[in-house]
Amino acid sequence: MDPDVLVPPYRRIADEVRRRIAAGELRPGDRVPSARQLTRDWGVAIATATKALAVLREEGLTVPTPGVGTVVAATKPVRGPAPARELTRERIVRAAIAVADADGLAELSMRRIAAELGVATMSLYRHVPGKDDLVLAMIDAAFGEQRLPAERPEGWRAALEAAAALQWSAFRRHPWLAPSMSLTRPDISPNAMRMTEWVLAAFDGTGLTVHDRMYVHILLFTFVRGVGSALEPEAEAIRETGLTNQQWMAERDEAFTALVDTNRMANLQQLTRDDDFDFDLDLLFRFGLDRLLDGLETFVSSRARSRNSGPSRR
């Protein structure tokens, strides 16, 4: 009997990736095949591919990198089995965030997390009722990483800028976060709610009602979340194609230019000849935030004038 038949499929996959790393075909920082790619290349189930990647991570050969995927580790692996650790809710949430950061929320499952932690899938349910509860815990943990300023900036605009920057930072660090949050069905996240309260309090002394303040908060969050929702598809495209956004645009530059020239699209022609324009999401966030706050300046001022004028008294 062929001895390879006795080797579990996940082991054969891990052995092949390990061989490629040892041979220098995959160097430190290089992206290793994703679980989805392994399922296509080897004809195995996603759970098998996930288990193979988990073996490589446990050996210290690979590390998850947010927005990129799993890459070859820069340091040599530590030999010998890792000491057993107590399974806790915090460990489960951290492992889930690492999976979602590296491979996207679509790749998150209780089985995948169990494989990452080296435990039975059913053992997770003693700490987390289900995936929906797990995602909510992940959202809360992600917002818990953000620290509101110890001293509130002077003026509501500066406070809103600080809050938006913190939200954007969270969405940047965790590309899955923005799409996972609901606008009309707010998540019960203590850390997110603390940020909401902080934004509402920024308008103390302006005359804005609590309803107005809440609408402003929703408007601000909607904008940041809207731009942030582009981060996960962008990260997924990079993982699937291996191309950065700049490389992808460069490949299509000639076809794009030919199209706008043929159709005499004057403004787009000018744009294609302008090397200074950048589709960078950070620039889009900053530009949009400034315009949003400019508009709110007018709104808050009008509310203050309305309050100060009031009904005349004889």
C-alpha cells in the first residue's frame, strides 16, 4: 500500500507547503495559499484546508497578516509542542479576530476557530453560544482597542474628528468590522456605546437636542462605515489576485485611457493625465470627513441662532 494513502489529507497539504518554505520557494513575508485556494488545488473540504494552515501556524512557520492573508513567518519556528492553555472566551474571540483579519469574515466558522486553537468544536459553545454572539463579541473587542482621548478636544468639531479617526482606525485594522455592523439594528456593544455617548456629549452647550445629536452621530458613523465597507472587498481582491490596487490599476491603464479617448470624455481624459490623483481610501476618508463637518458647521450654527432668537418678550 502506498504510505501516502495513510497520511491524512491535511498533513499532506501541510507537508507540501512546509517543503516549499524549506526549499526557499516561499520566503519570509510571502503569502501562502489561502484555505479557499487549497480547496481548489487539492480538491479537499474547507475544514481540511483550514486544518493544514493551522498546523503550519502552530509550528511557527506562518503568521496571519491583516489585509494580506497568511504569510511565511520571518523567524525560525520554535520546536516542540506548545504548552496547553485554558480555553477562555477571550482566547476564542482573539482567535476569531485573527482569522477574520487574515482571511475575511466569510472564512470564519466555529470549526475554523477550533482548528486554530487545537480544541474540539463543541468545546467553544461552553463559552460562546454561537457565531452571531461571537461576531458581536469581536465587534466589542475591536472597539475596545480604541482609547478615547483622556481630555476632550475643545469644540464639537475637533471631538467629532477624533471620534471619526478612531472609528476609521478600527475599520482599517479590521477590514471585516465595518460590513459586520448594522445601522438600523445597532449592536449592543459596551465599547461602541461608550463612543456614542462621547460623541453626543461633544454638543453640550450648543443647543442641539438629544435627537439632533443622535442623528449627527448616525450620520458620522454612516459615512465612516461606508468608506470602511470598501476595505474587506479590497483585502479579498488582494488575497485572490496577489495584486495591490496600484498594480491592478496599472494593468488596466491602457484600456481605460483608450476608452475615454475614444468616447471623448474630456474630464476623465484630464484625470488620466494627472499623476497626482490617488484612489487611496485614506484620502477619500479625509476629504469626505472635512466636507461632512463643513456642512455640520452650518447646521449647528443655525440651531444656535434659532435657540438664541427665540420668541420675543414684551
